[in-house]
Amino acid sequence: MAMAEMISIELLNALFADQYQLMGFVEDHPGDLPVFDPVDDDRNQVEVIIAGEPWSITASRTGWEFCHAAAGRTVLLSHGHGSPFDFEPRTLLRYVLSVDASSLLNALVLDNWILKLSRAGRLAPSRHRAGYYTVA
């Protein structure tokens, strides 16, 4: 399977759409977000409805993991995520694997994909955060 088939532009757009929606929720409903508690795991997770869809949110030291209850899509958002159109490689990998459990994508293949598209001028480093990329 070619790299392009593992990460399609539609899949990347779907991640951006989810990030946009979830970042809006984070901004509009900060009191509904769990705060990381290293002692009590039960306090790290909440169930919410976002745009009429059920999501679970799990707090971590660095941000939140959003899991769409029905579709199983998983989106990782770090504290201070700069733009919904930026992605961190680990976040993209997690998203792809949550959408397609049979995907052969791994960190090495993803790094090669990023390198290939960066050299082609289709991806660029994010202006908002080091280690993140955006569509050029």
C-alpha cells in the first residue's frame, strides 16, 4: 500500500475538521473539560455532547484525548494547540489508526510521508508551534 493511500487528503481534512470543532469546544466550554489528576483516574474522563455527537474526553498532563463514542475517532489536542489546521505527527498517527485499525501506518512511514510532502512543498512547519506541520 502506498503512503498516499494510508494518509489521504480527505483523512487529513477530517482531522482538521475534528480539531476545529474540538478546539471550539475547548474555548467555549473550559469548565466542562477534565483536569488531569495523577491520583484518581476516574476524574480524568468525562462524557460530553459536542455538536450533537457523543465524545469522551480524557485529560493527560499535556492535553486531552477526545474519542468519538460512536465512530471511535481519536483526536489528541495539546494545551495551547495553535491552529486546527496544524498537526503533530503523533496526533495524525493516532487519528489514522483510530479510523482504520487495519492501517499499516507506523511512525517511520509517517515520518517518510512528512518528509516527502515537505520536500514537494505540500507541507510546511507550523508557524504556531515547533514540531507541528501544516498544509502549505
